[in-house]
Amino acid sequence: HEADVDDLVMDAHLKRMLDDSQVVDEPSAPPASSIGLRVSNMPEGLTELQSRQLLSHFGPLSRFELHSGIALLKYTEPAVTETAWSMLNGIPLGGRLLQVEV
């Protein structure tokens, strides 16, 4: 049951983080035409389902792969990519800072 409790805590943390997040203007944000993202430095305890839920919060995914804490993804709507990048890049999650690259 300890894993269930950890999952609930992580789910609550992700929801709170997304609810509290604000879009910050980033001078190096990717162009909307770039639709692929690489999200690295993800916490070891984050499940594939939790990762997918976190990343699909911004819009539907047309591609999602998770390998060794690195997610490769594409959104069905290219304009969503910039929003996801600006809101996720550098945020603390599970004691780590997410790194999002185009």
C-alpha cells in the first residue's frame, strides 16, 4: 500500500503544480511550428501513466514514449508545444528540475 500512497501524493503534487503554474515569457521558447519535445530529468518514481497525464494536460498527444526518465512526445496541435515548453521547463518535480528541449 506504500506505493499506492506514493502515487496519490505524486498525483496531488502534479495537480497542485499545474493548477498553480503561470506562463512565464521565455525569450528562447521554441517556435509553434516545432511539435516534438524531449522532457528529461523526470523523477524516478513517476510512472508512465503519471508522466502521460502531466504532459497531456496541455493538449492531446500524438506520440508519447518514456525511457529511463526521458519522455519523447508530440502534441497533435503544434501551438500547444510552446505552452507546454514554457510551463514545464525548469519546474521542480520530485526533487528535480524538469528539462524540456525541442
